[in-house]
Amino acid sequence: MFNLFSDRGIIAFRVISPTANTYSSSSLIKFSIVQLNLGDAYDVNTGDFTAPVSGLYIFTAQLCVNKGEHVYIEIAKNGNALQRSIVYTSGSSHQCGNADVVDVLAQGDKVSLRTPSGAGFATTIYRLDTIHWSSFSGALLV
């Protein structure tokens, strides 16, 4: 049977709703709701995307922070940071931090969203399960 997505080699994922509010430094940020997982490359249990094929990929992340808090995130490949983002709030409203990266992955490379390592990189995420402010997504470009 023809499958529009898998027969064309389409690989993409989008996950929402972080599993926790607070993360210490060097913590993997996992998500509990999978909205899209074409190619079954994102593992909700580990929080890792594992490249099923070599190619050029794009990854995007958005995490929102509570009022008066801060958020530190990084998109990492095989444990090494590819892109980082930091957002501080000082007042009365929530703020969101984004990170985007395009990179070449070999088959089996793992990409995850996490907090950077080091003192002071704890993160408090604004979570509201009825409105999905925070997300992590990726797709094979070519």
C-alpha cells in the first residue's frame, strides 16, 4: 500500500508539552505529547531524535519562561551543542526563547533539546497544558 509520507522518505517530528517545569543544568528536556512523528525517529521515552538516514536536517525549539524567571536551552547533536538560546524576564509577562539550527546528520546521529551544562543553567519552563507554548521539532530537508 502506498503511504504518501514514508514512500517519499519524509521524516519530520513535532512534540509539545514538556514533562517537567524545572530543569537543572545538563538536563534533557522531554516532551509528553507527540503531534507528528513521520518516520518514527523521535523517541518520547528518551527525548532523542535519531536520524534514520543521512542528510541535511532542520531543528527548531521554543520554550517559554515564567514571569521573573529565565530559560537556557540548547539543541545538541550527539551531546555537543549546535545552537543555544537564553531569555531573561524581569517583569510581569511570560517570554519565549527560540533556537533553530540546520546541520548535516549521519544515520544514527542523535539530536536532543537540553539545558546547557554549568553552574546557573537551571531553567523554569512556563507550562499550561491547554495552550502549548513550548515545542521541539525537526525535519529532513534533503
